[in-house]
Amino acid sequence: MAQAKKKTAAKKAAAKKTATRSTKKSVVKKSATKKVAAKSTKKSVVKKSAAKKVAAKSTKKSVVKKPAAKKVAAKARKAPRTVAKKGASNKGPSNATLKAMHLKMLRIRRFEERAGKLMEDGKVPGALHLYVGQEAVASGVMQHLSNEDWITSTHRGHGHLVAKGGEFKPMFAELFGRSTGYCNGKGGSMHISNMDLGMLGANGIVGGGPPIAMGAAFSNQFKGNKNVSIAFFGDGASNEGSVHEAANMAALYKLPCVFVCENNGYGEYTPQADHQAIVDVADRASGYGMPGVICDGMDVMAVYEAAGEAIERARSGGGPTLLECKTYRYYDHVGIRGMGLTYRTDEEVEAWKKKDAINSFEKRLIQLGVMSRKQLDALDAAIGEELEEAIQYASDSPYPTPDQLLEDVYYVKGA
Amino acid sequence: MTVQTIGIVANPASGKDVRRLVARASVFDNREKCAIIRRALSGAINAGGYKFAFLDDSHNIAGGALLELGEDCEAERVPSLGTSSVLDTIQGARNLKEINPIATLILGGDGTSRAFVKGWRDSVLLPLSTGTNNVFPRMSEATVAGAALGVLAAGGVSLEEVAVPVKIIDVEIEGESPDLALIDAVVTRDKFIGSRALLDGDMINRILLTRAEPTAVGMTAVGGLIRPTPEDEDAGLHLTLGRTGKHQVHAPIAPGLYETLNVHKAEVTPFGKVVEFKGPCVLAFDGEREREIQVGQTVRMRVSRTGPSVLDVDKTMHLAASRKVFN
């Protein structure tokens, strides 16, 4: 017994040393990364300052008075990762972490609701695949990540970018096809990305993200840093060969990658029972040679805890995990009302809405005294104001010009 | 002698939670669960049982297994709510009670048996393990467990001979519906139910056990390593934990996961003695965080032997052998 205790103490001391060492290392690397980033993004800096001018013009009025709640929202958004390390505290996640996750969820919900309405009003070109209902997954996972960690998203990717720190203005500008967007208006909803935030892109190809995330994980392992990559995909994508291949390779090389399956029960309009013979995608994990875990994707704390374990395992060299989050999208495959297909019942949708992640989390935050109803309402109002400002900004922004057609894209010269 | 019906319940969700990652627990896929049921059915049929009533689980585990048997048996499908949650098992137990099988095979962890008992308290169970931290269901080969059920259903032994009532913890929560636990009720400093698993010993305030077993894994081991309390002892064990403690126990709180817990006090709790405390806290039952308790909300817990009965497989098969049931 005494021996066992001694061993535990020795392990803890060793872990402390390792942690100190790795922190030192990462500080050095970060500054190196910053230099590289500064070199490679000179162009975008110029563009950003142009964008700032446009923003300043269009938002002169709103600069005058910034409501307190808005300041709180902005501060929380810019706050660094506040992950409660296991053993660091015996009280679970801090109030700051809880507030940050709530803010992520609420920002996603309001962004998507507004974007959906704009699409249905014909003000956004193309189709939007909305993330409403699934907010707990992106928020619970992203709470453990920094900008140095990579993610790959899906065609339903706005929520992932918002949770990763995406700002409303360049997001709406991208959706509107304007030059001030994250991809200078050339990516749109399904290809939105931002390297500074570690967002490798939404993806119009179902199952297209996991091989990219696996490649990013390979580069992290090759470079010897402690960064991880997360592949978000759905139950439909889990049948694609690209997902199997990525999972196989990640397990083979013990890559720092977490495969997050957002199982919302439908591959576009096809119920899961009609596209695969299993109900739990996590069952496939043992076939890849990695652990498979299921968690309640409608409970941000369940996602936060499960993702935390999987991400920590990946960071510390334990290899990949398949994390399946059981969740549900409230809106149609495309837009809010979609094409009016009857592939699911209103009763089913309403039953899932009763488990709404934001409502239940807000209720608990109030019970715990972390936030009051008044504070929650003020935050919501501030997000609403920020959205309208961003929409105005996007509307006022210019389209890319024809001479920019071949910038920021891969093409064969002369072809 | 009329052959009685055997109940079958399989929990599709067991064996897949976060403990796969942190506690080196095994992954238990649903195909394996289906295979276990097939083996149990084979045992039951070869022992003379052929009537089954199965809970219609969302993954069709039991239904799929029975389908293969074809005309060898009579099978009745018992509807569940179809919510893919614990409510399916609770309501399914209530529905199964109306058919009144002589005993029910439960495939899952402690939590699955607990959910079943919430729906049908005075049931007769044969719990088989699939999950982790299992104390209530024992590891047993399904073929033999099924055979024991078959012997019972065909009248080779009587319930009085082979079914033993077990201890239970009743939990009263001020202003809310009551709850129960079969092995352990744990009070934690957590703020949320979250991923449900109990993975941090530092968060635990107190543990009330129906049995404390040094040979098991989970909260029962914490008590078992201080003061073993077997199932047949008419008392529970109440542990209070703190920053410092009289006992420093290095115990496996989950498979492969040892933690050192400071146990301030370990008291034998006679039947009927009430353990009372107030929130805020989170209550975990049989290894899973289940209820969030508000500030000032009162909780009362007590141990008694008013739980379900559990079929003794060893005793059943020894009696069957002595009575030459298979000869």
C-alpha cells in the first residue's frame, strides 16, 4: 500500500516535470509559429485593414455606446482556453469555462437562426445547412482546443467555426460572397475556413474532412508538438470509404486525432436505419483498433467530459478515439423549412427539442448561481445586436473583383 | 407442470461510455450482446424453457437473437418507449410485469438492473454483466445462466429454493420523485451529471453501500477494503470522505483505475437507519451520476432488504444435477 502511494507520488512529480518541460517547449514553438504566420499572411493583413475601414464606416454609430453585456460577450470570446485539468481542481470546470461553453452555444444558435432566415428570404446565395440543435457538440469539444489545434468540418460547418472562435462579420461576409469574408467570398457556406483559428474548412464532400484531419494529425506528430486535430463528421459520412481509411491510418500510426461523429439520425433525408446496419457508429471503433465512446450530444457537459478525455489521450500520445455524440438537427437538411419532405415527424422533432442543450444548461447555470436570467437575457440581446451589425457589415462589403478570380485558389497556369 | 415464461432485457447502451477511455474498460458491442442472448436462449431451451418475453430494445438485440431460433420457442415482444434512454428499460419493466415472467435475464451493467428495478421492484432477476464496475451482475457464461433459467421455468426447481431477495437503497429527494440504488449511492461535489461516470475520487463526499466487497471494482471496493460487508449481512456501510481521513484507501474506483481516497468515517448502517444531508451535490447511483440536487434540498437514504430477488445460478444447477434434470 505504502509502495503504491510512493509510486503514485513519483508519477505525479514526473508528470509535473514533463508538463513544465512541454510548456517551455510550446512557448518557443508558438513564437516560431507566429513568425511563420506573419510571413505567410502579409496579404491577408492588408485585406484585413481594408475590411476594417469598411467596418468603421458602416458601424460608426454603434461604436459610440457599447453595452456592458456586449463587453462581457467580447471578453469571453477572446478568453483563452480554460480547461479544467483533471486533478487540478476538485470542483470540476470553473464558472469561466461554463460561461464560455454557454456563450459558444448561444452564438451558434443565434447565428444559424439568423442565417437561415436570410437564406429563406433569398438574401444568401446558395444553400445553408444549419447546425441548430447540435450546438452542444461543437461547444463541448472546442472548449478543449486552442488555435494551434486543427479541426475539419462538414457541410453543416458554421457551428464548428463559431465555436472555434469565428467572428460574425467575416462569417456573414463569406456567406454573402463578399471580399471581406473569411475566404474573400470565394468559399461560401460549405467551404468556409480560417487557418488562424485552426479551422481547416467546412467541406461539401460528405466524408471529406476526416482524411484532412488525419493528415493534420500526422503533421503534428511529425513536428513533435502537442497539438491535436478533430474530424467532425456525421452518421451518413461514417459509411464513406474516406472515413474508414482515415480512421485506419490514424489508429495505425497512433495519431493525435479525435474522430467526432455527430450522429443526428439522418444522412441528409435518409434515416440511419435505412443507410447502415448498426445503430451505434462507435461500434466500428474496435474494427479500426481504437476506443469507441458514446455520449449524449444534447448535453454540453457530457460532451465536454468525454471529449476532454479523448483529446487528452490524443495529446499525450495515446492515439485516436472515435467519439459518437447522439444529437439532432432541429431544422431541415437544408435551410429551416427545407423542401417540405416528410421523412420525419413533427412529434419526433418536438421530442428532441425537449432535450434542448441550451435550455437545460441555462436552467442549471441559474440553479448554480453562475448566471442570472437577467444576465442571460442581456447576453442574448448583445449577441442579437452583434449579429445585425455583422449583417450590415457584410451587406456593405464589396464583392471580389474579376481580377481576383484566380487569387487564393489552386489552378494550373495556362490550362 | 406448465412451463413458465422467461423475460429477456438487453441494454444497447451498456459498455460504451467514457470509461472506455479513462478506466481501460472494454468495449462491448451489440453484436456480442446478441451472441450472449443466443447462448442464454440455447441454455434455456435445452433445459426445458421455451417461452420468452423480450423487451423491444432500440437495437433489436434480443429480438434478433430470438429470430434465429425460429420454431424452437414462443416469443412475445414487449413494447418499449423507443426513446433510446433509460426510460425504455423502466417502462419496459412495467410492461413486462403484466406478462409476469418467472424470472428475467438482464444483460447490462449495474445501471441496467437498477433501471429495471425502478420499473418492477419485486421482480426475479438474473443479471449478466456487459458493462463496467459491475457488482450486481456477476460474470457468468450465458449458456449456463440460460440453463438455470430454463430449469426454473420448466419446474425443475422452485423460486423459494433458488431466488434470494437482495438489499436496496431507497432515496428520498425533497420535492422530487424518489430513487433507488442496488449497490451504491454516492454523493459528489460535481455540478453536473455530464458523462455520468464517477472518475474522480476527490469529488466524492459520502458513499452508502448495500455491500462492500474487496474483490470487486467501484465504490463497493472502497468500503470493502475497510470493512467488508457481504450481501447476506443485514446492514449497509456508510463512508464519509474528507481531505483528511482515518483511512487512506487505495482502491480501484473503476476497472484499471486506482485512486487514493481519504475516508473520515466508516459506519455499519443497520436496516432502516436514515442517512440525511442537504444539497448542493450530485447523486450517483450504481456507478453513474444521476440526479442534480439543489442548494438546501434535503436527501434521505436508507438500506433495507426489500429489493428484487436474484436467481442463484450455482444453486439452481447443483439442484438440477442432483435431481437429474438433464439425465
